[in-house]
Amino acid sequence: MKFKITMASGKEYIIHSQSFAALEEELINPDQDLKNSLVYLDREQTLKVNPSHISCVEKLVEQTNGK
């Protein structure tokens, strides 16, 4: 699945995750608040952000040829 992460600064990232639940595990602490520490958003560990600065998470619909 692809997700678009929009930061408070307006910067956008497209990331891949197995599911929204898997993404939530990376972003949310046990108190159900966004983590206030740096976390990796990708498997390659090249994109590190502070989830408390995320303003929006969108699931992108992947289009397929339905012919």
C-alpha cells in the first residue's frame, strides 16, 4: 500500500507500508499520541521524521488496468 505523508511544513512524502495499522505502529505511542522522536518511515531507513510534525496521512489508491 502507498501512503502520502504531509508534514506541517507542507513537505510531502510517498511511502510504502504493509497496512495502515503497520504505519500507525511506527507513528503512535502506547498512549495513542504521535511520537515526539525521530522514526524511519521507509524500509530502507533513509527517511526519518518526527511524527509530531505530521499534519496528514492519506492512503493512495493504486490504479490498475481493468481491461
